[in-house]
Amino acid sequence: MNAANPAISSTAGRECWLPTLQLSMQEVFELMLACPLQVPPEPPSLEGLDITSMVGLAGQLCGILTVRCSAKSAARMASRMLGVDVEKAGPEMWDAVGEICNMVAGNFKNKISGLGDGCMLSVPTVITGGDYSLHSMVNSEIQTILLFDGEPIALTLEVHS
Amino acid sequence: MENIVTLIVDDSSVMRKIVERSLRQAGLGISQVLEAGNGMEALAAVQQNKVDLILCDINMPVMDGLEFVKQLPAIEKAKGVPVVMITTEGSEGHVVQALSAGAKGYIRKPFTPEQVKEHVLPLLGGKQ
């Protein structure tokens, strides 16, 4: 599939995607977790973000969208999504983080003209642990950090083509 | 309100629970909720149970939601049962594809309980 839309295919066109990416995640947290996200006043440390959820994009835009957070944040997300105590939500946290990443990816692509029908999403994959390296044919990368209950969540879009 | 038996089809158990909670919050008279993790399980559930409403994801392993909707009319018990798609695939093309396949409604994730009510209530007709 060719990238017919210059705003999708050119790096310059992607520069304006950062606020859209942020908005996509903020909407998911507000609607599904009833919890607004905050923009950190200064860049927070990303140490301890040991849960990584990934969704692949293929078509007019090829790449990977990742959401990284701590295990504590993941359990809190599951707790809010399910409406149960954090202790009871623990076993569901991987599923919850995967669904959040899936919804952010879908919400994002539906906001970019031409991507809705021109880009497919993979099912989410969740990695536990921070001691890994991800090697992909990255052409450009957009990252934003937002705070959920005061804890950082890193949202990254790696674009391959 | 009459008792409404609902089938929720999604490969995410978290999402199935969220959809169920949204239905209950909407006060739609849901008496029983059945769950399925993909289209194949959903077809089996419909063959074994009398269902009044189906809420179904699109992207699922084994059998996706569009294939499920296409195969549903072949089941006698399922004739006339409305299916509402709930999915992240929210583009116009996907909506047209789902409605053409036989779905009666389409809800984009993320969603609110109010949106679920807005889409589901008109489909329940005499059941409400």
C-alpha cells in the first residue's frame, strides 16, 4: 500500500502529530478510566517503567506505538477500568495495558486524515521487565510523557515508513 | 423493563467487563451477560442460548467480528438479534463494512456508558 497522503508520508507532515498523540491518550484515560492525565512540569525520570505495551501499525503508516508504565501504574489502570480494588486488579493489568495501547493507537489513527482506512492495527503485545532492547527500522520517533496519578507514562510512536 | 440477555464478544476480558458495566450503568434491564472471546465462541454461545442483544469487537483471533456477523443469520435462534460493533477501528470504511455485514450499530473505543445507551436503546424495541 502506498502512502498517498503527503502529511502521512513526509517527516515534516508528522511533526504536528505530537499534540494529536497526546490528545489520543488523554481521551482514552478520561473516557475509560475517568482520570485526566497531566503534562509534567519538567521531564520525569523514566526509570522503573517495566511494563511495555506495543501495537503495530501497517499500511500507509508502518510503525509501532508503545505505552510504557510502572507495574504500580498498570495495576491502578486495571483497577480503574474494572472498578475494583488495586489488589484485585493485579492479574488483569497486562490485558488492561494492552487494551489502553490498542485504544490509543486506534484513536490516534482515526484523528489523522487518511489513516483511518489506510492503516491496520495489530493485536497488542505486552512485555514485562525493562531489561530489553527493541530493534526496528525506525525512520522517526515521536514521544510524549504524561502523568497518571502522578506517575509517568511514556507514549512513543516509532515510524518505519 | 424486561430481562435482556446480552452476549459480549471481545478477546479482552477487561473490555468485556467494561462493556458489561456500561450496559448496567445505562439501566438497560440487563438480566444476564454471556461472554465470548472470539467469533467462533460467540457462534457457539448463540446456538446454545437465547440472546436478545450482541455487542461485538472486530479485531479478534480465530474469527473476527465481521465474519461472526456474516455467519450469524445462519443460526435460527439468532434471527433478528441486533449486533452492535464496539471497536477501535472507527473509520468510515470500517463502519460501512460492519453495517453491510449485518451490524445494526457501531461504537468507537474509547466510549462512555451514555454512548453505549444511545446506540443500544433504540435496538431493544419492545424489549424495553
